[in-house]
Amino acid sequence: MWDISTQEVCFAYGGKINILNNMSISIRKHSFSAVMGPNGCGKSTFIRNILNFYTPQKGSIEIRGINIKGMKPTEMAKIVSFIPQKSSLSADLTVRDLIMMGRVVHIKNKWIGFTRHDKEIADNLVEQLNLEKFADRSALSLSGGEFQRVLLARALAQEPEILLLDEPTSSLDMKYCMEIMAIVRELTVKKELTALAVLHDLNMTAMYCSDIFFMKDGSVRYHGTPRQVYTSEIIKDIYGIDALILKTEEGTPFIVPKTHPAIPAKKEKEMAYV
Amino acid sequence: MRKRILLFLIFFIIVFLVIFSLMNGAVKTSLKDITDVFFNGSANTPDYIRTIIMDIRLPRIIMALLVGMMLASTGTVVQTVYQNPLADPYIIGISASATFGAVLAFILKVPDLMYGVFAFVSCVITSFLIFRLSNAGKKLNTATLLIVGIAVSSFLGAFTSFAMYMIGEDSFKIIMWTMGYLGGATWSKILFMIIPLVFSITVFLYFRNDLDLLMSGEEEAHSMGVNVSRLKKSMLVITALVVAFSVAFSGMIGFVGLIVPHTVRLLFGCSNKKLIPLSTITGGLFLLACDTISRLVLAPMEIPIGIITSFFGAPFFLYLAFNKKGGMNR
């Protein structure tokens, strides 16, 4: 029933202040869920805990009912794949080579390496995500939006059941942003996978995501559908902003800030010098 | 197609260099001498020609090829592990630690072939120390890398210099270690070097795809199924092994692991499947060329080979450090 479920996860870097504080969350199968909240509330850290990149000090994380503690990276990578905000790719690889990276975890015999099947999957993804034009170009020469699409293709090459995304659209313009969101949504609607994304754009999220989790200070404060949780009170509580909640013709809520947030006193002083 | 031609060219140059190097030196030999020694037994050639070719020049040529291969392949892998194109065993101080181990073995008067083992132990310890110092091998910025390198090299270099100072007039062997010297090549040393070379190249190639993933950074590599810390640690142990043996038998030869992988990356791309074998071959070629230069420029006097590689390598290093473009971004 639940694809990802965490129970009272606590995590701190180097054992200091808790970044995650009794974080409990349950993600429905085939949902496109968004984790949102102010900067520094622990969203990205949480994603990295689910990825098993960090190990929580307390609590448990289950994926498809299996506790991920002690799960090997190769086992994880066949179920879960990850898309970062910005890849730290440092090598000059072609788009096709980069997509093939997603197939490495499925290699059965390391001496032989990729099989024809792996190459076919990569070719299909190139076609599916409209990457033919760039397939043999250097990945580092692509624009931000094109690159994110390649990362998406690489993540899908892993043939995952769950997709974790950490601010996948934060550096993209509106068109590319919607493109990525639409592709991910389609994948969940077609029941090919479950997606959990850290997102910032409330209005974009309302358009594409089915479940929203609002986080603050390391734990979930509110969750529900966009219609349920996009209220002035909740936005005020989470972001400290007075906002107007409007509705589109289809009834999708969208948020317009009413006032500027108070500029912190110290900042104001600095600005006076300018 | 262009790449095929380049590859063919590399092989051609190696063959040419081997023959050229066999013919030239303090004593010149003819092509006929060489074919006679190789194919007709030694009946037609004088003994000293045979000795020069089979016992002096050929082992030295093979040694140069092997050491070049070792340095270039480890350079490639170290750069991937630290995700920085300036990472090279010589620059980050691993070579200095191998020298330290070898010098220690020399002072303790253990048999020659044990030098490699001493160098290896010292190399592994230093590698892990550097790994810890440099933020557990996360993507390294160049400044940290260089600071760690300077500190480690100077610290261990202090011991080596002290040993040289204390030994005084007999310190020729240690001086050779610090400058790189291929003159001591023998068939038994070659045998001792082939083992770590073949072993390391095999392991590097086995993990070629995992190493590719590492170029996306730790997090992404982990999410694609790589046990990052285990992979990095095993790669460091193996590079330490290779560097230790190359330094123990031929001294510190700098910059090969920097120039060669970088050039190959520019020509053939970053994929480790191609990069590792091509760097290895080109490394052999490069060092053989340098060694031939070192023997012939001031013949009959020889220039220690480390001087030649540093002469070419240091300006190249500067170029790399200040040129943002390149196969691997920082």
C-alpha cells in the first residue's frame, strides 16, 4: 500500500542539532508527492536519508515494506533512482553515455559490461524524451533544461519503481519546469512509478502533484491534496507570508503573496548603506 | 575513424621508438645487429653487442614502457577518485611516501626486491591519510589538493633528505630515487613489475563502469548503485600498490600521470572503458620517449628521467591549473 514510509526519523550531521525531528511520512503507490517547506527545514536531507546516503540516528525507513537499513546500494538502485537539482558530473561524456550510466546497476557480468538490451533501453529513452538531437553531443554543452531531461532519462534507465527528485526544476525556466513536471506526472498516472520530489514552486506543485507534505523544523506539519493544504493559515504558518489563495477554472489553487515578508532588521541596516 | 588512425599511430610510434632506442646510445648498433640478435641467435654478432641489446637496452626499454603504463593508469584512476584532473600520485604526495618507504628499506638493508613492499606499506598509510585529510575523498578543490600534496611531500621529503645527508657520499641510490632512474633495469625487476601492472589494469577495467559513475559525484554514484566508499578505498589501495612498485624500482617520476590521461581525455573522451587502456598505452609511449631523450641528449651522460618529465610536466601542470577548459571540470 505504501511505497515509502518513514517512522520518526531523526537525523543530525555529525551528531549535532537534529535536522530531521521525528519525521514520519507515508507515500502512496503511484502518487506524485511533493515535500515543501522553507529553506533549511531538512527536505533535501530527508531525501538523502531515503536514498540511504545518510543513515538516520533514530527511526526507520521502509521502501515497499522493506527496511532499507543494511540494503546494498545495488539493491536500492534497482528500486529507487534519484535526480538532483544540479548534477555534479565532472566528465565530458556524451548524452548517450550518461544515460547508459543508469544501466550500470543492471549489468550482470562486469567483464562483459553492457548488453544489447541495455543499449536498446537507452535508445528508447532517447526517443521517448526527445533527446535524439543531442544524443551524441557532450552532456556538459546542454542547457539546464535539456540537461535535466537527460538526468531524467538516466534515472529512468535504472528502471526504478520509485523516483526521488531534489528540486529538479529549481534552476529551470517555466517551460522546461512544466515539461519535467508533466513527464513525471505522466509516469505516475500511467502507474509506472511513484515520485517524491522536493519542490519550491507552490503553484507548479499544485498543478502537477497529488499529495503535498509541508515540512518545518525537521518534521511534517501538514499533508493532503493541494486543495486541502493550500490555505492562508497554513501558508502563513509554514512560510510566514500572508497570501491570497485563488482558484483556476479547474479548481486548482494558486497562491499570490499579499505582502512582502518583513525584511530582517540586520538586512535593512545593510541596505541603508547601499 | 580519426580515433582508429590515432590508435594506429600510437602503436606505430611505440614500435619505432623501441627500435630507435635499441639502436642508439653510447654505442650505436645497426638494424642488422638487432635482427641478428633477435632472430638468428648470436652467431654473427659480437658478444658485447648482444649484451648491450639484450641485457641493457631491451630491459630498460621494457621498464620504461611498464613504468609509464603504471604511472598513467594510476593517474587516471586517482583523478576519477578525487574528481579533479590535477590529482596525480606525484602531486598529492603518494610518490613521496613510496620514496620514503624505499629509502627506509635501503637504510634497513633489506633485499632489493623488498623495497617495493616497504614502499607499498608507506604508500597505503599515506594514501588513506591524504584521503582523510581531503574530506574523505569528496570532490576536491584544487587548492586543498595542492596544500595536502605540498605538506605531505615536504614532510616525507624531509626524512628522505635527512637520510641522504646522513649517508653522505654513498647516497647516490637515494638521489636516484628522488630524481627517477631507469638505468637499473633488469629482467627480474621487470617480472616484479608486471604482476602489479597486470593486476591493477585488470581491476581498473573490471570497475570501469563504476568509475564512470563516480564522475557524477558521490551522491549520484551511490544512487546508481555504487558502494562509493568501498570503491574509492579499494582503488586507493591498488593505486598505492602500483605507485609503490614503480617508485621502488625506478624512483619518483613526476607528471606522467597528469599529462597522459589529460591528453587522452581530450582526444578520446572521458569514458573509462577507453580512457584506461589508452592512457596505459600512451603512458608507456610517453615514458619511453622521455627515457630515450634522457639517454641521448647529453650522451654518453644520462639525465635522470624525472628531470625530463618534470621539465615537460610542470609547465603543462600550470597550463592545466589555469585553463578552465579540459576533459574534466573542476
